[in-house]
Amino acid sequence: MISIIQKAVKYSDNTAIIVHDKKFTYRQLLGASTSFAGDLLMEIDDLHEARVGFMVDPGFDYVKVQWAIWQAGGIAVPLCLTHPLPSLQYVIEDTNATILVVSPQYETILSDLCQERNIRLIVLGNETLHENVVLPEIDITRRGMILYTSGTTNKPKGVVSTHRNLEAQVTTLVKAWEWKQTDHILCVLPLHHVHGIVNVISCALCSGAACEFLPSFSAEGIYKIFLDGMLNLFMAVPTIYFKLIAHWESLPVDKQVELTECMKKFRLMVCGSAALPVTVMDKWKHISGQILLERYGMTEIGMAISNPFHGERKPGHVGLPLPGVSIRLVDEQNQNVQLGEPGEILVRGDNVFLEYWNRPNATDESFVGNGWFKTGDIAIVEEGYYRIMGRNSVDIIKSGGYKISALEIEEVLRTNPEIKDVAVVGIDDEEWGELIVAAIVVSNPAIDLKELNKWLREKMAAYKTPRKYLLVNELPRNAMGKVTKNDVKKLFI
Ligand code: MCA
Ligand code: AMP
């Protein structure tokens, strides 16, 4: 990402970041990040890929810290702002982070852990200004970022991307979606995932565009900023479009008309991270005049397939491979399927990540042939356009655009003394994509489910917790004794 930061000089006087009506130029951003790189480096000349965790609110400081880590030669590890301590601790320990940077309000959550593990804690607010900071040369093959993703293992894995990977992910999108200096985007997404970090912030800042932040999601807040009339780009997950539609429908007619007129002027609205229901795409076209551009991506690969910026955006389809990204659809023996047959998506290109952090076996297992990454997603090509048909694991759930492992939730629930057995599944839901639900066998039929949920939320992020629990005498199993998740799903219908 170093070349992206270096480009900032070209756009010195452009507005880079807007938060709560406060504007910051590229000059200010680069000055602040370079100075903070000096803070990170202290007496040394290169962080040499030390992992730097950061728990910083969306906005100027977030980008300042992220850029500074890259400039100083560290690996950026963004932490989720809503994770409870055990989840944060897992990431910090798994990456063996030696420096943590936090906005002041997160200091108390992490200070004990930092003391215990001898981690250098930097609380933002009174940084010293460093002039003439000497920055190390960063080769693009070096590791730049670790993001945590849930998968078919019970614990999330750290996805390591090099600077080359990240640059490839950004440059293909900048070209495909024709980013310009005059663009102005709103960022409402969490900043510990690719969608917000790469597609929104990094593409904007690589192009000399302005990135405005709304620190947490609210339909009302988004529409208020839309009505300022400055934005021309928007990107979100299907659940957010669903919620925006619901809010628009609740407004009086004159307000609806005002919003519709304002949204018609956007040059592009993109949707992804989960399947976009055709009903949502149609309703959004009706209320905004915009044909949503749906694309397909993954933490390990950034974006891989996209509907065209010019040309037909086919409902229910994710489009065509992006430039520089090679795609194959294969059967269970990793052989190419016939055109028109469904197969697992394999991806190759500079956009594909380097490795799972400290998990050489998981890395090996996820690649076949000469650098082809196995996504686990099944697709089919129809009239030249890819359509995602599902995943090859029932244990991966997509809810609200987040990827969630059923196994991770089950493992935590099993540690509760009142739970004898449990099966977690995702059931179809128009708003959330999938809704997380759990069938449980309990030792005490009078179990207080609200208390159970409260207990769980102290251990894992709220967005990962089941929305419904069903008490059962036993879980459905096959002849081998394995829980049959498709039968578990049926229990909730
Ligand atoms: C929250 N709630 C839920 C869920 N999440 N209910 C059902 N299912 C869920 N998954 C409930 C909460 O419990 C709460 O209710 C109420 O909704 C509000 O909770 P809150 O956390 O405030 O939710 P929100 O702020 O309204 O969040 C909804 C959201 C959020 C904005 C859609 O989920 C979000 O930002 N999603 C985007 C995730 C993302 O960026 N994914 C990209 C990763 P109560 O108060 O009753 O408990 S994927 C990626 O990066 C790849 C590369 C890609 O392709 O893009
Ligand atoms: P994550 O690991 O959080 O980056 O999530 C990546 C996963 O999101 C992919 O493997 C897909 O299963 C899913 N995904 C992303 N975009 C789409 C889309 N447009 N349609 C269907 N699924 C998608």
C-alpha cells in the first residue's frame, strides 16, 4: 500500500477525509501519518513486520494510524470496535502483536492485557510531532495486513495480505469502477474487513477522492448525509440496502421524493459481501433510480468478479472476472467443469493473499495446482455472467454481510454448563441474508434464554450470536452419528 500512500503527495490540497463536517486534506493526512510512523519507530529504523493492533474509530485517526503502520514497516491488524475482550485478546495473542494503538475510549478495555503481555500501548490524543522522519524502504512483497475471517475451523484465521496483494485489489477496482479525484464516498462499514478498508477507503484515497465517515450505521444518518448533495458513490452490504429501503418507506411522501431526486445523481452504488436479493435490487432501483452493481469478493482475495460499470448489471448475478483476476470453476477433483455446470470457484492473481497467519497446514489445504485458491463458493456461468449458488460448507453463515462460523458459536455454547449439545445453522432471511439460530439440548428445561444470550455476548461479538434458540430433546443425526444440519434448519421452518 506504500505506493498508494506515496500518491497522496499528488493530491495534497484535495480533501481526503470528512468526519462530522470536519475536513482534512491529503497533505494533513500524510503529514500526520508520517509523524505517527516516527512515534511507532521510536529509535529503530524499521518495524520489520511487527504486528500492530489498532482499535481506532472510523475517520482521520484510523487512516493516519493504518498508513503510519505501513510506512514504518509494520503489519496492520485492525481490531473490531464491538468485540468483547476475549475476541480482541484472541486476535492480539494470535498475531503476537507488540504494539497496540487505541482511541482513548478503548484504553481501559485493553490496558491490563497490555501490561500482562508487555505490549506497548499508545493512546491517541497527545502524539508528539515528529519532523524529518526517516522511513524504511518497503518492498511490495512484504506483509501489510492481517484480517480475521471465520471459516470451517472453530477459531477465526488471520488472513495475511502483502502490499502487492492489497495494491492489486485496489488498482483493479479503481480501474473497473472508474474512480476519479472528484469522487466523494460515504464509509458506513466496519473497518476490520476488506469491504470498508479496501473497496471504500483505500480505493478513494488511491484516487485523490474524498472519503466521508459515518462512524456507526444509521439509516437516518446516511440519508442526512445523502441530502447534503456532495456524495456521488456509495457501497454497502445487502442488509444495509434493505434497512435503507425500510426507512425510506416509513417517510412522508415529500421526504421520499427529495431523497429519490438526490440519489438519482449518484454515479455508482455498489452492493456485495453477501447475495443481493433481486427484490432488494428492484426496490432500490424504484426508490433511488440506481441499478446496484453487485460484485463478489472474499477476505482472502479482495474482489474477484464484478458486474460491469458500463453494460448490463444482471440481477442475481455477480458479473465477470475483474482484470488481473483468473477464475476457474472446478469439481470435487479440482478439474474444470463444463461450461454451464456448477463448480467451486478457484481464484489466482496478485490479489490473492499470501497465507493464513501461523497456519501453514490451513494455507496448504486452501491452494491447489499452481497458486489456485479454493474459495469454497459454488458458482455457475449463465450467458457469460457468474451466478453464486451457495457454499460447500453449511457451517459458514453470512449474516448482515459478516461471515460467521457455526462451529465457533457451538464451541462457546458447549462451555455453558446448562448446555448438553448444540447445533448452530443459518436460515434464509431477506433482511439479514441468513439468520443465526441454535437448536440446543439442555440439562435444565427452565433455562433462561435471555441470560444465555447475555452470557454469550460477553464471550463473542453480538453479531455472531443466535437470534433464536430451540429446545430439543436430541439433535437430528445420520447413521454415522453426525448432526445433519439441513434437518436442523428444517426445525426452524
Ligand atoms: C445485529 N443485529 C442482528 C444482526 N446483527 N440481528 C440479526 N442478525 C444479525 N446478523 C441486531 C442487533 O442484535 C440489534 O438488536 C440490532 O440488530 C442493531 O444492532 P447493531 O449491531 O447496532 O446493528 P446495526 O448497526 O444495525 O448493524 C447492521 C449492519 C452491520 C450495519 C448491517 O451488520 C454491518 O455493518 N454489516 C457489514 C459487515 C461488513 O462490512 N461485512 C463485510 C465483510 P438488539 O438491540 O435487539 O440486540 S465481507 C468482505 O469484506 C468481503 C471481502 C466482501 O465481499 O465484501
Ligand atoms: P468474507 O470472508 O467475510 O470476506 O466473506 C466472503 C464470502 O462472502 C464469500 O466467500 C461469499 O460466500 C460471500 N459473498 C461475497 N460477495 C457475495 C455476493 N455478491 N454474492 C454472494 N455471496 C457473496
